[in-house]
Amino acid sequence: MTRTCSSSKSIPIEAPRILSVGTANPPNKYTQEQLLEYYQETDWKIRSIFLGGHISTRHLYLPEPVNGMMPEESNEELIQKHLRGCLEIGSQAINECLEPLGLAPYDIDFLCCLSSTGFLCPGITAHLIKKMGFRENVRRADILGMGCNAGINGLQTVTDFANANPGKHALLVCIEICSAAYVYNKNINTAVVNSLFGDGAAAVVVCRDARLTWKDGPQVLDFEPHIIPDAIDAMRFGLENNKLSFYLDRDIPYVIGMNVLKPISRLLGRHQLKKRYIQHWLVHSGGKKVIDAIAYNLGLTRHDLRHTIHVLKNFGNLSSASFLFSYKALREETSFQEADQAVMITMGPGTSIETALLQW
């Protein structure tokens, strides 16, 4: 059986669907002003970066001040913070995702976890299996080092599993403890990173089942990547004070803006779609300048990007989990109807732009 979308292209009715989404953040939320106070930052350049990024609050795992000063965390403490955070908010996001479906971790057939804010061996999947009671024979994959774009790469992985295994449930979990990669110094690039990223986790369940309808969730129809090897060093981890610290090139918004139309044109063209046919846009909250560059080059309005702007304002850049926070905001808004289409866009190291096409 097939169903015809607005472009008159036949879409398999049994395409895998996103059935549920769950998110979680650390319990402590900080304003940008509070963070400047905690770190007793007086440099006006750094203060202007924190206060000019259109971010109001972020959830972070930070140590308690000692004698009014923020203590420096060792590499060992940062690694342990990453693991503790992954287990805490990762399990919370998973439970929020599974409960509406009446599922438990034991019911999951494939578990895919990704993070770029810390390295664990054994990986996050093994730790979550032990903590939450997944089956001993659950299939699993850990995706590391892909950065902010990785969520769509992970979505493709679980969608491929669901497509090949009808009726089985695949779970994608994006967990980013960005504060485990924070370095405190007077470097302006470090200040940009510390002003932008927040901690968060998001999970989605994907399943292919002919009994499901648009009311159960959107079909995941297609993906289209675009990598820019000439900009491979524009986003990367380096060493600051002998600790891993993320680097963002100042030209990233322009590189993303100049290239974002390429994968979008290929993705939509394959399905004979025009941009005006797309009702919903779910974009990674990479920062104000990046969002503005995408809006300008794709002709999108603030209303089109309202969920992205909401996530940036209230959570900051959550790396790979950001776009799923936007997806959750769309689901809570319930502004979608049968046959509505959505495009997801994430950007990250490589430099990479990842896109996905959904339809209710």
C-alpha cells in the first residue's frame, strides 16, 4: 500500500515512524548573569559574549563555589561528571520517552547512544544497559566524535534498523554533558564555547509497523548529508590547559549558510517537493548567527524557526540533542496535521550538514 503526498510522489505507508520523544536536563539552571558572577568574570569582552548570544538560561553540571570561587575540575573529575550526567539525564529522557508507549527498557530491540562531550569505554550503551535493565541481547551502537550534527546520523541508524526489522523498537539517545568539556581561562574562543553550550539528553523510539498511523508519529522518509572537507578544522576538539576544549571558527555561520541549500535542494528534489510545501522546520540551535544564516539562505521566518529559537533561549546549544528538543516542542504544540511534512537540519564538525525529511 502507498499514500500520495502533496508532491504526488508515492511514499511507502510502512516507513518507520517516530513514536515518542523524551528529554531531560540537569536540575540546576543558570542565567548568563549568574554564570558571570560565579566565575567572577570582569572582562568586558567576555561579558559581552555571554550577554549578547540570545541565551537566557542553561542547565549545567557545575561544582559548588568554594569561598566564592569556582573550583577548577581535574580531567578525572570531568570524565566522572560525564558518566554521572549520562546516567542521570540519559535514563530520565529514556523513561519519559518509553512511558507513554507502555514500554520498558527490556522491550527495546536496538539501543543507539551518542555523545561528543566525553569518551567512555565501555560506552554509554553498556552503562545504561546495566543501570536500566535492557535485555542482555539488545543490539547496540555507540556513536562518538560526530558533534552537533550526530543526532540525525543516529536517527538514520535507528531508522535503518527499524526498516529492516518490522515491529521491533529502536531507541536513539543523544546525551551531551557539555560542561564536561568546559575549560576556564581568558581565551576569547573558550569564552564563546562556555557561553553557548548546555547539558541535556533526548531520546526517541522508532518503529516500522503497518498498523501505525499518522497520529502515532511522523514517518522518517529520507536523509541527505553534506560534508565540507575544506572546513574540517572549523569545529574541533583541542587542548587548553591540557584539557579537551572545543574550538569554533568565527566563520562557521557563513560556511553553513553558503552550503545549507545544497543538501536541502537534493533532499526535496528527490521527492519533487518545494520549500513552500514544508510546514515544519526543526533546526539545530547552534547559535544566533548560525540560525540567522540558515534563515537567510533558506528564506525561513522566525515563526518557521520558533522551536529552534526557543531551545537556544532556554537551554543553549545542546549539541546533538538540540534538534530533538525542538521536535518535542513541536509535538507539544500539536500544530501538525495528517500529511504535514517537516525538515530536520543539524550542523557540526566535518564540517557537516545533515538533513532529514518527515511526514505525518
